[in-house]
Amino acid sequence: MTTTHSDKAALRGEPSYVWRAGQERRLKMIQEAAGERLSGVVFENGVGLGAYLSRLAVDAKQAIGLDVELERTRETKTRVNQVLCGVGEYLPMPENSFDLILSNEVLEHVENDNLAVQEMIRTLKPGGRLILFCPNRGYPFETHGLYWRGNYKFGNIPFINYLPRKWRDKLAPHVEVYTRRDLKKKFKDLPVTIIKQQIIFGAYDNIIHRKPALGKVLRAVLQFLEKTPLQIFGLSHFWVVEKK
């Protein structure tokens, strides 16, 4: 059976094709959380087209990316020289290789997310940090669409993630979603310290492009909510994890 672009997008996500306010905001969050590790060996697990890694590479001693899609790795090499094709569950690097690892909306797409987390911690140097963004189950929409009668239907589908797991996973078997408790379990027995746990909203660049005034108000209000208990309804988890 031929795998279409849509099938791949559903199973493995879509990389950043354009650089806008949302990407710029996340880059600043990454830089702030990384600190002096930015000048060390930096690795992006699920590099996509290299939008983030190419910017981190400016200050890095060495910048390395990995992606499961061979076509993406070939294209990304025009931005970042060292890009490998592989899977996050079996990183082809020795222990204690990296000062900084970025995993940006990738964990939810791997076959075995427990193993992927273990591999990232294994390859971090002591004192190195993993910066992780992944979907929050409390967000009212499933942004990866749903799987219905043998086909993927894209778009923001409301309330799927509020269903019991058994039902939710039948409608969205192609992508995982996480509560804070889910993530804590991933790191429970690993030699790490959790530096930051936050839930963030998006930048809503698409809405701003269509309706600038409305979009900017929406962005301002929702990002303000990140400082309140209502952050539980945010788009993504933002975690900073340091290896002991």
C-alpha cells in the first residue's frame, strides 16, 4: 500500500515550513532554558526541516539533527550539515554525548515514547538538559485530526482528548497526548531533575493572518492565562529536564 503525504503527516507530524511569531517565541524559551549549554553539543530529536536547529547551530560547538524521514534529512542538510536518518527509540550515539537536546512536538509521534525518553536521557551529558514540547491532553482540540473509517481527517477536532482513553485512542491512534501525570511517569525512574513544568498556549499566527485584531487579542489573553491555573487548557507542555 502506498503511503501518501497525508498519511505521513498524520503519523509523523509536519515540520515548520515558515518562521513566524510562534516559532520565534519557542526559540527564545529554548535559549533561555538552555543557558550556557547552547555553546556545547546540541542535538534535535526529530529535526524536521531544521528551522530550530539551524538557529541554535549559530552558537553551538556542534549541531546534530535526526529525523525518521529520509527526504527531510536530505533537505535539512542544506541548513545543518550533520543530519542523520533514524528513530528516536534507538539513537545512534554513545552515552553522555549532548549538552542540549530539543524535542519539539515529536514525542507524540514515536512508536515507543518511553524508550524515546530513555534514549534522550541516556545520550545527555550529566548536567545537560532536555527541552521538551508535546501535546497537552487538556487542550480542547485535537490538532492532529482524527482517524475515521480508514481515513485521516485533518483539522482541529474538538473534545476528542476529553474522552476516556479507550475511545480517544480509537479516534486518534496515530498520535499520543499527555497529562502532566503521564509525563512524570516517563521520567520517574530516570536520573533527572525536573527544572520546569509549564503548559503553554499557541501563538495563533494563522488567525492573526486572517483577522489581525481578533487574533492578537486572542493571543494576548491566552498567553496571559499561562500564568494562572487555567494553563491546564493550554496547547502544549513545556518541560526542561536536567540529567543528574
